[in-house]
Amino acid sequence: MSKSVKVLALSALLVAALAAGAAFGQCKKKTGLGRDALSEEIAAWDRDIRPDGVGLPPGKGSVKEGEVIFQEQCAACHGEFGEGRDRWPVLAGGHGSLKSEGPEKTIGSFWPFASTTFDYIRRAMPFGNAQSLTPDQTYALTAYLLQLNDLVKEDFVLSRENFATVRLPNEANFFDDDRETSEKHFWKKNPCMTNCKAAVKITGHARVIDVTPDSKDGPKVD
């Protein structure tokens, strides 16, 4: 998702939240039901981490600390070196593979920001025991995954203070949605409707079409 789309989505959510809050206030006065949300309850939901580090909790964690946590709580699914096990996601490697026929979309090859890693670990990991990690453990795991992708050194310590200095290789390939300018010349108020068919007919369905190439037509495989 592009940055501009995210901003618009967050703005819409904020407007909706303010409207809902106002409506709740009126409903509360009329019915006497409900109560204002506690600061602790709001904090439990307000957990997003921005690419520039805004939203990060205080704390720090080293690559070495992260390796211990990873082997204990993550390697069963993601492999000892982030290579993935069975059908679980691969987290490391894949450098230069995005243009190939079998791209490896890992933290080091595809993900745009270190905050994506931190935020996801904080919200959803480890599997089956989400949000059980402390901020220091989350920093340590993020640092270890960065090191597995050759983005930081083995003695690196990640913290809120130096978080924004970590840049991922594929960041430049994530950009704002620019279709309003780059594609606007394609937009037409009155689209061309000349030489149209009298009727549109469905000639086949994907579920019954044999899309597997014959041995004669298919590509040769060594």
C-alpha cells in the first residue's frame, strides 16, 4: 500500500472515530449506557509504528539477544536462519531475486521498512502467543532478522534512538500512488463507444479451460 493511500485511510479512520465518539457521547447522555474508554484501553489499540520510528516504545535489543529468542520461539516455523520450514514464510535471503521467475520476498529483498518487521512481530508473533514479547525482546528479534539479511553487523544493538537509521534495500521501490498525475491522460469523461459488438458473450470459464500446456507446446524443462 502506498504512503498516500495509508494517509487517506488513516484520515478516514480518524474522522470516523471522531464521529463515532460524538455519536457515542450523545447516546450515552440519552440512555445512560456505556462509558469513556480508559487510557490503558486506548493504548492497547494505539500500537502502530511509522517508518520514521514514531510510535516505537522505549527499549533496545542486540543481535545476540535476538538470536537466542529466535531459536527458542521462532525457528520451529521460520528455520534456524530464517530460511523457512515447510510452508512457513522465509525471512532472510532472496537478494536480487525479485525480477526472477521465483522471487523470494524476504525482509532483506522485498520489505520496505524496518518498522514493518518490528510492528508485525509486536502485533502477531510468536505464532499462538501473540503480544507476549517485551519491547526489548522485539527490538532484539528485529535486530537479529536485520543481521540475517546482512543489513547490520553482529554486534549491532537496535533501539528507539537509532531505529530510523536502518534502511532496507527495497525502500525506493515503494512510492506514493501517483496515478492521478501519471495516468490522468488516460481518463476520459466520454469513453469511445464506436464499433461495439451488439452483445457480449461468455465463451469459456477458467474452471473448465485446460490451461496446462501440451507436451508439444509447453516450455522445455531440463
